[in-house]
Amino acid sequence: MADMFTPEVRSKIMGSIRSISKLEQIVRKALWERGLRYRKNVKGMFGTPDIAIKKYKVVIFLDSCFWHYCPKHCALPKTNDSYWQIKLYRNVKRDYIVNSHYYEKGWNLMRIWEHQVKEEFDSVIDSIIDFVEKAKKYK
Ligand SMILES: [Zn+2]
């Protein structure tokens, strides 16, 4: 990671990466236990979905509140704030591009915020299961 970051910012970045990958694991494990079979971090697919089920044209993204600029929680680091603004807006723009890529191809795309996983875990898992069930029906 570039040296331009202050220790405070660096630790915030590292914390947010750890936090989201931990959440990804927990979500995947819960889905697996509910009988859902999927592929994870699919490199060959546009935007590298966190969870993908090609058979039903399902892609699911778990979005870090920091990196995807959650309207509720994303607080820009105080240092270099214009750098962060540009960087995070670029991420948001990329999310839109990824969304339209899949929508145009008739895929079922779901985005889940990190805070939803933290605050309402069971209903997030339920809603993913529902989402996949619907996708199965209409494929
Ligand atoms: Zn959030």
C-alpha cells in the first residue's frame, strides 16, 4: 500500500478489508448451511461477484460501507479527502457499470451492504435464499 497514507488512514483501510472479508465468509457459510451451492469470487466474471450461480444467472455482491461509499456510514478519511472522494466516487461509478452489465444480460443482481449483514444477518440470509429461489423460477 502506498506510503501516502497516515497510520490512522492505513489502519482504517486494513480494518475495512478485514471486516468485509470476514463478513463474506460468514455469509457464505450460512448460505452453504442452508443448502445453497454457488461459486465465490469468480475471477472470470465481470466485477468479480462475491457469490455467483451461473445456472440461475445470479450474482451477489457484498459491499463494504467504506469502499462502496455507503450513504449511511462512509466517512471520508480527514487527510487527503479529495483523493478519497475521487477514489470512492470511482468505485461507485464502477458499481453502476457492473450493475448495468448484468441487467442488460438479464442476470439477477443483488447488492448487500456490509451494515445490513452486521445489523440484520438472518433476514439478509433469508433474502438471498428468496432471491435465488425467484431466479430459479424465472430462468
Ligand atoms: Zn453502511
